[in-house]
Amino acid sequence: MQQHPFTFSVSVPEETLSVFDKHIVRRLSAMQGQYLDTQAFKTMLSQDPVLYEVYEINRPELAGELMNGITIVHPGKIGEEYFMTKGHFHNLLATAEVYYCLKGDGMMVMETPEGEWAVEELHPASVLYVPPRWAHRSVNTNPHDDLLMFFVYPANAGHDYGTIEQHGFHQLVLERNGHPQIVENPRWRQQER
Amino acid sequence: MQQHPFTFSVSVPEETLSVFDKHIVRRLSAMQGQYLDTQAFKTMLSQDPVLYEVYEINRPELAGELMNGITIVHPGKIGEEYFMTKGHFHNLLATAEVYYCLKGDGMMVMETPEGEWAVEELHPASVLYVPPRWAHRSVNTNPHDDLLMFFVYPANAGHDYGTIEQHGFHQLVLERNGHPQIVENPRWRQQER
């Protein structure tokens, strides 16, 4: 682990980093139970498309250090529902995240453990602040291009994917009449407190 | 203070944020004792040019929250020495900072309290990781354009400008034969430990 300052570069056209420690490739099969249209999910599973990728710089998981990297959500739909990331709370709930959108168009679907929700649009050069306690999922609403974002979050945050896997997000982003529409998730379950 | 997610946009051409809480405008007169050429400093003081600007989003100064915004260093020199920021350690030394360069060319001059130093180049789409404990100063080495960077750092970091004001940075960036050159600062003083 480098304790010395370092630089690397983001290639926006090639959607990669000149240096990275981790490359996550997430396919549809990792999203069991997350898509509303279970029939479309089953049908698409035979192709098992790549929904999104993450390139990350590893840092020690300590308060004061910052994880950073890029997320690429590919264009596509499962039924009416756009390609999206798994979405997660931070294990250490009281940690924020900052996104800088480099390319494409999308939405960030967010919610708190208490069930408050928010959806914010993402476009090139928009910055999104996800405050502490808000789970977040990136959705690519542009049918023709990847959604590419640079992210920074505290290195001690950790990831809790399980809560979203069990409870879902309160809101879904579906394509209706050629446009993204935010609709309530009929299968969402409030967390027990 | 918003506890709700929010977005804003960076205008790279206009070098501003669509929303911000703080706009710092730093002129030469704030840089007393920092430039090597004291005669050139005195001469330029009559004009007192703006060396750099910062637009920042305020967040609660708590671990887990993230400050973010943009820094703009204007082109110019005081004698042979480029326009630059004051430079600082974080009060909470064990906090990192991430820079994403949006425009222009520059160098980040860095050092630890023990006197270890590093200088890294900045160009569009380059990301710089400043690890915990490293003081940092941005220098614009492009005589024709502003240096524009997006930054993120832990909101509890705080700023210690005084140490650099008293001790200087170990290295200076001067223009020699039309090119930036890194030279030792003859007035640098090791911190007492």
C-alpha cells in the first residue's frame, strides 16, 4: 500500500483507469430477486449480461483514508427496468459518498434505514452528494451509452449488500413510453427496527 | 445543512459550481513570505492579483462527511515562481484528499511533517491521491490557462495554514527556460519534532 502520493488517469472514452487494484464485473446472475419482471429476468439469465463494472483504488480501511475509482453501468433493460448496480448501505452507516458524473445519464436511487427515499438525476459534470446513512444504487437511463461516474468515499465505510438484497429499494426506475419513470416497488419491505 | 441527498453541477468552461456555500478569493497579499523573489513580490503587491479561488460545499465537520468543491489557480508568476495556493496540512493529520483535474496543467507540491517531499503533475482527467499526513499546495504551470480541480476530503480534516507559513515547502516550482522546474527552497525550515 502506497503511503506516498500518487496519480493515475481516468480515460473517459475507454472507461478505465491507468492504474487500479480491483476490477469488479457484475452480471445479471448476481442480481437475483432485484428485478421486478421475474420472467424477463429468467429469460435474460441465459445470456447473463454484464450490468456494470467498477475499477477501484485500494486504500487501508481506516478513517481518514478515501476509496476512489469509477463505476460504469452499461445500457440495457430487464423488462421495463434499466440496468443498475446492486446498491448498498455502508456498513459504517455514518459515512457519505461523492459521485462526479463523467459520461452518460442516469439516476441514483437512495433511501435511509427508516424508509425515507430520494432519486437524483445524473448527467455529465453533475456532482451527487450521498449523505451518511443513505443506501444508493446507480441506474443507467440512457439506452445508447454507458453511465460513467468517479466516486470517493471514506475507506472505513464497508459495504452492506444484504439489506438491499432482502428488502429492495423503495423506488424502481422503469422505462415507460420511452422515458424513465420512478415507480414504487411493490415488493419493498420496511426494515425491522 | 441538508441531510437529504443533493446534486449540483460543475461548469468547467465557466469554472464555477451551480450551487456552493463558500467562495474564497485569495490574493497575493495573503501569501506574505511564501514567494522566493521578495522584490518581485513587493512590486506585484501594488496590483495584488487574485492567485486562486475555491468554491466549496459545506458539510458538518464530522467524520464520515465529505467536503467537496473546486479550486481554480490562475496563470501567472511572481518572478520565476508560478501562481499557487497557500498550501496546508490538515489539522487532523491522518486525513487524505482526492483531486480530479478538470482543466489545465499543474503540479501538486507535498510534504510530510518529517520533511519527506513529493511533487506530482496534474493534467485533465488525472486523479491525485494525497495520503494522510501530506501537506499539499497546487501550482499552475500552464501560462495560458487556469488550473481547475475537483476535490474531496473528510469533513473533519480542518486546515493548518500556519505551519507552511512558518516553514515553507521543501520544494518550489519555478519557470526556467520556459519549463517548470522543481528546485529546493533555500528558506525551508524543518519542523521541530
